[in-house]
Amino acid sequence: MKETLKPGVQYEHKFVVPVSKTVPALYPESAEFVAMPEVFATGFLVGFLEWACIKAINPHLDWPSEQTVGTHIDISHEAATPPGLEVTATVELIAVEGRKLVFAVEARDEVDLISKVLSAQPDLPSLREFKYSP
């Protein structure tokens, strides 16, 4: 972790929602999901927000030997976003507590606020902690 990783780091991440990131695509094995409207799925939204947090701090890590893993997220999903709209996540690192990071994140599409993340706390383990041992 570099000395530049401190509160105040900000980042803006943009993504155009494709059909492959809508509710029916989340679990195509589920008839219930397939029958739902084609709007940005909450499951994919969570991944997008975590991606934005990762992009925000990667310049401040010794990446790829240091990486983040989300350990907590408190999220609202406030509006439906159809495919083709651009979503923008605005990230701010608001606290560094040892190896825990706390972010404030907001996402908007071209029409509405679609999400607020009250706190997300990725841990900063070394890659060796993730090696699989059979």
C-alpha cells in the first residue's frame, strides 16, 4: 500500500449497460429471472460499484501483488436502468482503518440517482492468501 492511499481519493467510473447485465441475464437458469424486465440487475450493479472502488485505489496499491476484496457493502438500488443508458459511479475513499477502506459511492444513470453505497470496506490481503491448496 502506497502512502498516497488516504481519505480524499476520488474516482469516476462510467459504463454503458448492455443487455447481458440485465435481470434476465443474472441467472438465465431461473425462469423467474428470465421473466423479469430487462433492467440493470442489482447483482451486476454491486459488481460495477466494487469495480469503481478498485479502479479508484489501484494507482495507490502495489497492484497486482496487492488487491482488494470487498467484505461489506450497504447499498440501495433506487431506480431501474434500461440497457443502452450510461451509468456513472462517483467514488470517494472516506477512511483508511488499517487494512480496511471505507468508501462513499453514488451511481447515476442519464435520468436518475440509481444507487448509494453507505459504506464499502474492502480488505487488503496479499495475493498469497488466495492461493488454492488442494
